[in-house]
Amino acid sequence: MEKSKIVNIIIISDSVGDTAFNLMKAATAQYPDAEVNYRRYPFITTMEKLEKVFDELDSCEHMLIGYTLVNSDLQLATIKFAREHGAKPVDIFSSVVDDIHAMTGLEPSGQIGASHQLTKNYFDRISAMEFAVMYDDGKDPKGFLEADVVLLGVSRTSKTPLSLFLANKNLKVANLPLVPQTHIPDEIYQIDPKKIIGLTNDPQVLNEIRVARLKSYGLDPETSYSNMDAINKELASAQALFTKLGCYVVNVAHRSIEETAALILRHLGIEDEM
């Protein structure tokens, strides 16, 4: 049986995750024929945050999970998840930490992000990450006016992971879920349309994602959330709003987070240096 050439690199870190990303990027460069996709999950410092990552990845296949986690409980949970999903877990630095302990008898500090240079770029990135978390899912409409990018989309169009990915490029990102018959904040109409990105999806793909998500929670997969007629109405309503705003629209179906981000950065005229 021929093996798949697809490799989904998952990076989970209790800090920014640059160490894991750079190492994985160097390794995958050795395989130019592989179809490599990256997903980064930074600042995963609690089990609750880690469980949300697992929810995102539940239906993902061909995973190689690289992690830089100081907390042993988070490490074990990641290893367990990887094994249950047929993925390969890769501990980026624990073996080196253990080797130094064995050689010196010294105890590691357990400090998260201890290797980072405290540069302006680093602090800007941290600030952007905090902004993305603060203004995720339309928690505070004033964030739309302060954001560099505003993502709009129906449920399961990758708004949150895309927000964090773009935040890692030092962009302040806010996002708003589009729920049928829900009031759109006035602030949305006050933003430069170029900053607004509409996220859409193919109806069938969206249906499959939502059904899988409901099943992962042990819920009935046949609900209005996954109903094709309801999905088509949601997508049509979202498209009507995008047209009214005159914003750039990206269909995320069959696109990785990286591919979608690249289209957005190109639209904004920002060169991706990472």
C-alpha cells in the first residue's frame, strides 16, 4: 500500500513555539516531495487550553506532533493523544534537559520560554498573541477598531487558529463568528474594508467538519448545526455581509492555515518572512 506524502506538522508550545517550528522546518526541508502543512498552538499552559487543541485536531490525519512543554502533565496528555490518533509525538527538548541533569546533577528551572531574547520583536509578538486571545470570538467589539486584521466567518472556518497564526506574524487580529440572525456590531462597518477578511467554506466540507465535531463530543451528529440546508443559509448570509462590506473573501476548504494566512498576507501587502 502506497504511503501518503502528506505530513501535518503540529506544534504545541507553552511559549511562542519558535524553537519547535524552526527545528521542524529544517527537518522537513530534507523532503521536498512531501506535502507539509503546519499548525502552531502557542501559549498552551493549562490542560483546558490543551484540550481545546485536541478538539481542533481530533479529525486531523498524518500528524507529527512536536511539542515544547515544561509541564509533565501536559507532556503526558500530548503523548497519549498522539498515540490514540496514530500520530508521532516528538519531544523537542526534554531529552536534552534530562541529559544535562544526568551529567551535572543540577535541577532544571522549569521556566517557560527561558531561551527567548527579550527583543522588541519578541514583545510585539507576545502583545499580538495576547490581543488575539482577548478579542477572540467577538468578545469585545472595541477590538475590531484596534485590530490590524478582522476575520469574519461562520462556525468552523478556522478563525481562532488563523488568528493565532497571524498574531505570530506580529499582527493584531480580532475575529467574529457569524451566527444567523445575530446583530453585527456597529464597529464592523467603521473599519477599512481592506482589513476585513471574510472566511467561507464549501457546504459539504463544512458539514463533514461539524458532524465530526459533534461526534467527538458524543453528541447527535444530526442537528441544525450540521444540517445542509442550515449550512447553505449560513454561508449565503455570510456572503451577503461580505459583499455589503466589500471585503476580501477566502474559501478555507482544503486549505491549510498556512495557505490561508499566505493569501491574507499577500492581500494586505505584507511580506511573510517566517
